[in-house]
Amino acid sequence: MFNHEIYSNFQELNRRIKETHHIESKQLPDKIKHMAEYYATKRLSILNNSTKVDSRNGMPIPYLAYWLSDICGLRDKDTITNLDLSLTYISLVVSVRDDLFDSKIWSEQAHVCLANLYYDKYYSILKKTIDTSSSFWSLLSDCSNEWGKNESWNFLYKYDNRVNPLSEPFLIESSRYLVSITLPTLAAICFITNNEVYIPKIKKFLQNYWMGWKIMDDLRDWKKDLHILNYNNSSVLLYALRKFDYLGFKINEKSMLSIFMNSEFVEDIYKSLKKFYLVASQEILDLEPSYLKKFIDTQLSFHEDEKFEILDMKIELSKAISKLTYGK
């Protein structure tokens, strides 16, 4: 585990956020108290008991708000903490809504109730921070609409082998909600520091970062996504289907493991991920983004290492098979 400065420099702010969530969870009605404690400690990794962050795995929430506050010169710790909290609340809304129909423990009504509660906390922070006459509220409304579009797309999308799941058109749709939940808080930082001119660049950064992140997340979750309707619109599984369908490819765990032995497939995945991260990095270069730039650099370095680990596994496997077959 590496306690990189892009995370470790904000440990005190993180402690305040964790403490707030811990106190609030204890104060909730019994009907949703245990559910809230589960989401606040298990589903959002920043709120768990880990004291260190592995810089290789990326931890953008709530650090995105810390890093942009540094760029914009926002120094008031209470304001920063509240805006960071808003990112954790909206992230919890997403987690609760994602589990709405899958949970075997809590009812659908409990999920709706908790999601609404977190959204109210998110909205209340923004309402206290931004003047009601600000154009910020139009941006928030647009983001809410974009989030709704994503949920509809995710439900209605049907696999089409003419569409490359690693392409921008597909990924901008599948990652749209991530931009929608992170842009308002970051835009709020720009508004209160009179840096609204940064917002288009921040939006472009988020769009490209989250497209790359979506590939990475689908790569991590491919086994789980195999058992979800339409493969959870996984870019990795759908790309495997598109690339090898002509061979009569049947998508399952065994066949996917063999697909990961295909060097071209692995290269395609990581090349696409790298492309979006590099564009994201370019979008914010003139903002002097010390922490944001280091964050992207750590991700690029980690994924390059990871790619070679996978390719090395293929080489070692080929050697083992050759030894078994030919005795050398």
C-alpha cells in the first residue's frame, strides 16, 4: 500500500467526513440505520476503516473536490469539507439506487427512502453554498437531466456489434451519470472562487477521465457482470463479444479467461483506457493542476504495469503448456 501525497495531504479532511457520516448514521431511524451504516462503511471505500490509500487503484471521490479547491485557491476548511461531503452523499445515492432491485436484505422502499435522504443532504449543502440567483442551478438541472438520460439508456440499450464498446460514443453514454454527479460540486467550487471560466475544461476532464475509468471498472467487474442482464452493458464483455463473435464465441467465465490470453484484446483494452486518460490530462494542463496531474500519472503508470502483468501471464502459460506437451 502506498500513501501517496495526493491522498495523504488530505487525511484530516477525510477524518472529518468519516466522523460526520458515522454520527449521522447513528442518528437515523431504526428502519434504515443499519442499511445506512452498510453503505457508509462498505460501499464507499473512502468511508471505510482503511487509513491508507493504494495510489495505483485511483480514489477520485471525494479527492476531486480537494484537488480542485487547491487549483481554485479555496482555503476555508469548513467549505471544503461540506463540498467534499456533497460528493460522498451523491455517490451514496448512486450506490443505493444501483442496488434498488438487487438487494435481498432491504426493501425497495428502504432503498428509495435512503437515496432520497442522501440526496437531500447533497442538495442542502449546495443550497447553502451557492446563491439562488446563480446560473449554477441551471447547470445542476442539466446534470440531473443527463443522469436521467443515462439511466434510460442503460435500461434500453441493446447490444449492436456495429458499435465499438471501447469507442467514445458508447463510453460517453455509459459513463454519463458519473459526469452528472461530480460536475455540480466541482462547478460549485469554481463559482464561489470566481473561476467559472474553468468549468468547460473541468467538464471535458471529467468526461474523458470517466470514460477511461469506465473501462477500468468494467475490467475489474467482468466476472460479476457476466451474471447481470445484458452483461451490465460492460464495455469489456461487449468488446469481447464483438471481437470474437465470428468464431462462435460463447461468453462465459471460461471463455473470457482464454480471451484474456489474446494479446491484441488486452492491448486494445489498455490502449483505449490510456487514450481517454491522456486527453483528460491535456484538458486541465493550463490550470496548473498539481494534484490532478499526479493522479492521472499514477493511473497511467499503474495500468501500464498491469497490462504487462497480464501479457506476461500469457507468456508464462505458453511456456508451461509447451513444457507439458513437448517436455521442454
